[in-house]
Amino acid sequence: MTGGHTRNTVPMRTSPRCGARTRDGSPCRAPAAHGKTRCRMHGGALGSGAPKGNQNARTHGLFAGETISEQREVRMMLDEARKLLRELR
């Protein structure tokens, strides 16, 4: 008689693996998180990833109407200055 119990490792060995690649290019050998395609270390954990609805995005105003008109004015002043410099030569 052997004093121990047999470990049932079949579910662990047959579970889907993480789809990520390691730094050396080999596939990650960790099991994927339940219902996910990545393990807990590669983004399968609860709460990982960006918030829903892109709430962390910021608008920079680069293409706002006020900025575009200001850029036009600056461009016109530079053109006039270049024209004046050419005439002075």
C-alpha cells in the first residue's frame, strides 16, 4: 500500500494556454485566465486593461477652430516677413 493520494493534474495540463509570446519568442506556458486568451500576467486578470469608453483620453485642441485660425495668421505674417526680407536684399 502506498501512503499518498494521486494528484489529478489532467485539467491543469489540458487547459488552454496563454497566447502571449515571451521575450525570446517562445509562447507563454501559463494557463489562460478563465474565459480569456491571456494568463494573469499578460492581461487576463480582472481589472486589467484600459477603462471602458476611453475615459482616460484627453483632447489636446490641436485641431480646434481657434488654433487653426491662429496658425493661418502666423503663417501669413511669416510669408510677409520673408517677402520683405527678399525685397531688402
